[in-house]
Amino acid sequence: MITHIVMWKFKEFPTQNEKQQAIQRFEDGLKSLLPIIPQIRHMEFHYNAVDNGKNSDAVLLLHFENREDLQTYLTHPEHQKVSAYCKSIRVSRSSVDYEQDSLVK
């Protein structure tokens, strides 16, 4: 099992409402990938709960059966569209991928 974790810090917008709408559009785009990319075994998207100015704004956790399935996700044209939108609203991104023997649900 491969776990893929991504964190983002998003740009400032003229209003907090505009920022929330942009991030919601991004989250909706990610969730729309679930029925399109069957290699995604599990998805979670969470907002930062403690605003200390240093934390990322949001985090994505994905689980895949293997590295090949992760690569399929990363290169899928629909994921590329969502990723392109994200690039337009973020200032930074970091990620980590790790292997684990089993996933407890």
C-alpha cells in the first residue's frame, strides 16, 4: 500500500469568501476524481484547524495499492486538470509518499 500526502498553502484573495470558494472548487475537483480513477483506494481532504501563520491550509491523503496505481493517478488527464487549477491558487506545495504493509480502515 502506498500513501500519498500533499499539503498546500493557498494564495491570499481579496476576501476570505473568495479564498474559501477557490479552495472549495479545488476540493470538489479532487473528489470528482474518485469515480474516474479507480486506482484511488481512499481519499481524505482536510482543512487546517490551527491557524498559526506557519501551517499549511489543507492536506490530502490518498491510498493506492502500489506505486503503479499512484503513477496512474498522477498522470491521469483529469488529475492534471485539477492540478493545473491548484497551481493557479497556491503559493506552496509539499508532498510525501510512503509504503505501508496494510491499511486499517
